[in-house]
Amino acid sequence: MTDDAPLLEVRNLVKHFHVGGGLFGGSAGVVRAVDGVSFAIRRGETLGLVGESGCGKTTTGRCILQLERPTSGQIVFEGRDLTRLGEDELRPVRRKMQVIFQDPYSSLNPRMTVGQIIAEPIAVHGIVADRAQRARRVREILSHVGLLPQHAHRYPHQLSGGQRQRVGIARALAVEPSLIICDEPVSALDVSIQAQIINLLEDLQAQFGLTYLFIAHDLSVVRHISDRVAVMYLGKIVEITDRKSLYDAPLHPYTKALLSAVPIPDPALEAQRERVVLGGEVPSPLNPPPGCVFHPRCPVAIERCRAEVPELREIRPGHRAACILA
Amino acid sequence: MLHSAAVGTLLEVENLQTHFVTRSGVVRAVDDVSWDVDEGETVALVGESGCGKSVSALSIMRLVAGPAGRIVSGRIVFKGRDLLRLSEEAMRRVRGREIAMIFQEPMTSLNPVLTIGRQLTEGLEIHLGMAPVEARRRSVELLGMVGISDPERRLRQYPHQFSGGMRQRMMIAMSLACNPSLILADEPTTALDVTIQAQILELMRDLSRRFGVAMLIITHNLGVVARYADRVNVMYAGRIIERGTARELYAEPRHPYTLGLLRSVPRLDEPRRARLDPIEGQPPDLTRLGAGCAFAPRCTFRVERCVVEIPPLRPVGGRDHVSACWEADNLDRALARSAAAT
């Protein structure tokens, strides 16, 4: 399914939020949630977007979906810049871009049956107008996600966490999208269920030629599912490359620290493992540090890092990192 | 009983049963469970949501919410005394002072309208009878111990002015305040970012070593405790299904559920697999458990006996390694067969 033009291209995306609550009712400051992010996703590809809470990964996803209007930058999807489209023009585009949320408990309407939840977007987008045909379509989609026809009559609270996430996936699939933004789709699930959902996402991708933006904080899961990976820190991409290069030869000190913090379920191995435990915490995006945003926590920072904003540059072919020392 | 008393058993839970009465029936959240913690030892209780691991900790503190929840039987022997026989008054002196607890979400366990300082000094004044000035001095010391800089200023702040990681440090400081001999930590790092998780776990280990505090770490993530636990108990549907030293349990899991958990997660230290091996099916509904092993419906090693008779914990291999599986001795052979088949 891969052709030359990317399915999605994010160009210099910026999203700032103004925070109220200043002492005299004015703006207390600007949160630079996303601060100049660029990447592209090819058709049929999975791009992993990793980072810690507050790094801007979810806001990036919401800007792509146009749930947030970007402060500046472009979101080019199937050749059109979505930031220039009005609400009416966006509606057909929204059908092609779907989202799967982290928490299947709060993202499904408790008063609707599973069948209604899946049928609603099909009706709204006018994909299948006939009611009986729609019911058939719902049953078909249920079987794609590993649920049974009788699940259509259940309510979300009658399902387990894993089954609810399958419903969330079914709802996204219902409108035949080309891009699905998966925002931490397995992190609220039990460990034994996570692998089921990941396998399902991979099967569906192969079957329907889907493209994924996979947002997550779990680096082991991201390695499993992604073709390429971008690492975000404080609103910026600090490293982006193919899966193998990122995990085998990371260039940015933050990526290295993240990788070394991932626990490995093997006490013998853990006992020998050297760990880079990062000091301090992620600074507030209200007041990001000057120079490289990572320098206050960076184990290898030098004087220049305090003053100079490192550019995301190609260090090896296809491997970009924002570190002057890389 | 499980462990020789000579090595200094601090806490011994014997045949504990904690039940909840719900509209759909009685849930045996903790169903005849026995385990123990030695002095200064770090023990893990691992399992998925609903397996009874948190209820186990609440039972020890006697904080199971009644009237729906009730400790039905068993003994919880702490330093030679059965906590279940103590008066409420005596139990209040055990909580916080001798056994402290750390929760997953520090924001909900801290009082938002009291300063950090007040929340720290309160325990010191009530449990240890310290004078306010002395309690203040000790609070400064405690914040320093858990790596919070500028403690004097921090004591005047409120929980919302702390980040998630700092709030968990503050919880650890509170738990250490009265020099307890046991800390129950219920998913202490689950709500935190990966890099902060590492900081908090390292801090807990250092403090446990420095002060000889024993720890019970409750988690759903086998990976998190590999580095920190001396012994690991794996729970499923209200029962312990495997226990062993961390090294043995990870190297040679002898229960299909433990094996399944270890195999279902992608690992950074191994080559990437084309497909993950999930445990199929769902965790069981605890009001509708069958006669046999609760894991049997999901188990690929199942034999006839599994659906009719609950397997007891039996010794397998090394010291203290026990597994509740009829097929525990045949897992290797079955695995070798399936590996040969693929």
C-alpha cells in the first residue's frame, strides 16, 4: 500500500494554550504544548510517538484530528491542508481519520448498546442508509474485532476492559478510515489483554491497509508495533528514525535514558544492568528552559546546551536527532 | 508454616479469606491465601485487576470497606500478634506507626486543603507524641531523606503545588515518618512516568536497605519488580498460584499463568517477535467460578483434572518455589513440544 506521497504530513506544528488565572485576571502565561513538530507518515505505516506525560504527544494527535486548531503549522492529509478547511469541508475528512482512546470506560456512551455505538458513525457519515443493512454491517465489524453478534445488544458496563477496547476499535473501523490515531490504546488494560489488542491492531492493519499514529509511553510496546518512532520531549521531537536504528543505536541522551528506564522482567539481567536514572523532573511547558529543553536533566550537557537550541538534524541517513553532541 | 520462623518472619498471612457481598453474589476477593514477609525483605504481590492483591493489603490494615466487604477467616500475624484479634484502638496504633501504606495515586490520598507540613507533622504528633517544634524538625529531615530540595519552603506548600513524582516522594516520607517495620506499597509507580518510576523505585530500595524496612510491593507489572523484589507471589482470581524467589520465578516459571504473563509482553532485551503470544480469553467473573482451577478456561496446558479439582500450591524445584498447577512438572515438556511444532 506504500506509495510516494505520505498519507499525512505534519509541518512545523505549533499549539500554544493561554493559561488564565494571572493575579489580576490576565493571562498567566503560554503553555507551549507543541512547539514546532514536523513528521510524515506513509500509507500503511505505523509511526510510534513516545514521550512522558505533558510532552505534547496527545495534543499533536488532537491537532491532526482537528479537535484542536493549531496555533500555526500545517496538517497535510491526503494532499490537503486541514488547517485551511472549514467545519463543513472537514466533515468528510474526519471520516478518513479516526481515533482510539486510552480509556475504553470513559470513551463509550454508557446508555448506548454496542450495536448503537458502532452504527452511529455509519449513519452520521451516510455510509449505509438502510437500517437492516447497517445491522448486518455492525455484525461484520464485530467479527473483525473478535466480538460475537450477540455483543451488539450489550451495554459497555456488561463488557470487560479488553472487550470495551475492541468496541472502541470497531467504532473507529466502522467508517472505513485510512488513518487511525491510537492514543495509548493498551495502557489501561491488563497485561494479559494488552497482547490480544496489539495483535488485533496489527491484523486489522494488514487486512484493511490502515495507517497508524501510535501514541504511547511504553517503549517496549512501541518497538513491537512501529515501523518508525518519534520521541518527544517538552513539545519538541528530539529524535526520529526507523525502529531498528532507534532501539539499536539511539542518538539522543533522552532516548537513551528512556530506554534504560524500561524495566526488563529478568532479575539476573537487571542485576547487571547499568541504569541512567535521570535526575529531576520534566520542566513546566509554561516556562521551558532556554537552549536545549532537555539540558537541565541531561547527563552529558555542556555549556553550549544552555544557550543554543539544537536543530533536529540528520545525523545518519534517515536518522534525525536534536542534540549538538549527537 | 510457609517459612521457618528462625529467619525472622515479620508478617505471616495464614489462610486469609476476604469476601464481598454484591448483587450478583459473593465475591471471594481473597480466597484462602497464605504468604509471609521476612524482616527487611521486599516481597511482591503481582496480578491483574481484580485478582485480590489490593484487598490483601487492605485486609492487613483492616481497612476493607464494610458492610459489603469482610474478612471471613484466617490469621494475620505481625510481630507475633494476630492483627485480626486486636481492638480497633490497638489497630489504630499499628496503622501508620508500625505498618505504613503508599497508594498508587498520591493526589487522592493527600488532603488538598492541608499544607504538606501539616500532613507530615500530624502523624508525628499523634503517633509519636512529638511537640510541634520537634515534629517540624523531623519533617524537614524526612523531606530531605526522600530527595525533596528546599524542604523548609516545601513544607509550607499544598499538594497541588507538587508534581506527581514529588507527591509520591512525599507519600514515602509520610510512610517513613514513624519508622515502621513494614511498608505496603500498592502500585506505587503506576501513575508515574517511566523516568520518574525509576527514580521512585530506586529511592524505595535505598531507604528500605538503609532503615531495614520490609516492603510489600503490589503491582500488575512483572517487569517493575524484577529488579527490586526478593520473593514474588503471583495471584489469579483471589488465590496465589505461584511463589518463588524472584530469580527462580522469572527464570523458570512453573505456572501457565506466570508463563503466559512473561511471554505476552514485548521485551526490549529480546529480538522483536513477529507476533505477541497473548493469554487468550478474559479474567473470570469471581461470582461465577467453576469447580476447578480458575485459570483453566484460558490455559493451554489444561487437562481433565483441571476443570474439576482446584490444584493446591505444591513445591516445584528450588527453595520456597511453589505452584498451584497439576501440570507444573510437565510445562517444560509441553513447551518443547509446541516449540518443535512451530
